[in-house]
Amino acid sequence: MLQIDDRPTCRVRLEGMEADPDLQVPSGAATALRSDPQRSAALFAQSVAIMARLRAPDGCPWDREQSFDSIRKYTLEEAYEVFDAIERRDWPHLAEELGDLLLQVLFYAEMAANEGHFTMDEVLGHLNNKLIRRHPHVFGEAASRAAGNRANVDANVEGSSAAVLRNWDEIKALEKRSGFASDPQGDAAAAPMEKKSRLDSVQRAMPALAEAAKLGSKAAKAGFDWPTWRELLPKLVEETAELEAEAASDDPARQPAVEAELGDLLFTVVNLGRHLGVDGEMALRGCNKRFRDRFREMERASQQPLEELSADELEALWAGAKRKLAADETKARAEGRA
């Protein structure tokens, strides 16, 4: 049993990993809506049962044919659809898209159970233990240790998010160093792991922009980084010149070198964003949306198909689209609609 202390911000009693339905939200939090834990648990159990039925011998042929490799592409697709709904502030659609993303978790867990790897119980057990283990300031140091925390951190964070992140990183780092694996019942099993590189914790499966930012951040903790964002500007010039030199060749055999130099330039841009506190993926998504909006406005404003226009005419349409959309946005902000 894990007993979570009574605190102003949270009161939870866990037996194994089951939460008491009498869960108190943080005092003063805005809660226009609130999930019913018992109903949510029942609906989740129904979702698990539905997926098991779909994968059963007399279930759905398509679902039964799927493998980890065949459905993994849908996981990224569903994650990006969640991003899109958030950016559009389409809350009803977001609820549906989050369900689709949850379906991926249900699918993977059921396939893993079918193959004898693990069950949904273990997925939830690992998650619950991790959340308790890394939040001693919320659930108490005793509960954190019962969930496997072996780091000596100061749980008295005094409302500081920075202190929370320091504790989180220290607890996580010790888990990695000791080869920590959390047990769904709350015990910790440690097996020595060969130390390779601090970058090993950055997953190669991540989107490349996110991986680049993570690699830069990890290297920075070892002191291998640019002091400030300003020092990255000459590096951008250097990488651009190297790309230009390789791209100037007409030799097809130089294409791998061109790709490598473009990669170096992109890596530098992503790390410039990291220094500026800008996420490269989000910045590019924002740019993509602006491009969509401006191009659509060009199509709307043109009296002819765009392919029939000259370069100068296209450039004029682009400039006009930028001005119009900027004016529309300014007006929307003034009216409180943006």
C-alpha cells in the first residue's frame, strides 16, 4: 500500500496502484468541468475489453492482422492530429483525437499481451509509480521512495517550478544510472547497466527536430554548448557557406555531402531556437500555417491561375497576402477574437 500524505494541494490514498475516488484537486484551481474517476475507470476498462475483443480469434480480421510495425505510423499521425486540434482550439475535436491517440496505447498493450511481453496493468503501473516517484513534493517523500525513488532531493520546493524540474532531473538521472525498472507493485529492481553516453537517453525514434534539441540540451549539461544565442549566429554563417560550397558542385556523387551540410545547418538552427527558448517543431509548424494561409490568400486574390503569372506578379500577390492577413489579425486582436 502507498499512503499519500494529506496536503492542501492533493489527497490521494493508493492501495497497490488504485486511487481513492475522493481525489481533491488543488485549492483555487479553475475546474469548470471535472472527470468522475469511477466513471472514467469504468470507461477505460470497457476500452481495454473492446480492444481485447477486436484482437480475439473471432474478432476483427484487420485488427488481428496488425503488428507493432504496421500501426506505428498511425501513432505519429494521431499525435499530430492532436497538435492540430490544439492549435485550432477545436476542443470537441480534441476530445475525439485524444481518444484516437489513446487507442494506439490500447492497441500496443493488447498486442504485447498477445505476444507475452506485458499487459496494460504493467503500462499503468509503470506510469503511476513514475508520477509518484518523481513528485515527492506532492505525494510525500515516503510514497516517492515506496514507488522506487532513491535520490536524495529536497521535497520542499516552495512553489518553485525550477526546483521541481531539478528534483525531476535528479531522480530520473539516478534511475538511468542504476538501470532502474519500476515494478507495478511499487518495488524497484535495479540491474547494473554498462555506461555508454549521456546521449543514449535521447531516443533515435524522436522526430529529428526534437532529437536535435534534446541532443544539444544534453551536451550543454556537460558544458559543450555555445555561451549565448549570439555566438550561434556566426556558426549559421559558417554552416551556410559550407552548404553553398558543396551545393555548387554538379557532381551527383556530392549529394551525400550536400545532405550532411544541410543537416549541420538545420542542427545549428534548432539549437539557436533552444537558446532562444523556441521549440523548433512548433516554430516550423507555425511557419507552415502562415505559408498555408498566405498561399490560400494568393489563390483567392488572383484573377488567373497562379501558374500563369510571372515571378514578379507572384511576389506582389505574396506581399499583398502578408499585408492583408496581418491587418486581419490586428483587427481580430482589437476585437478580442484572436
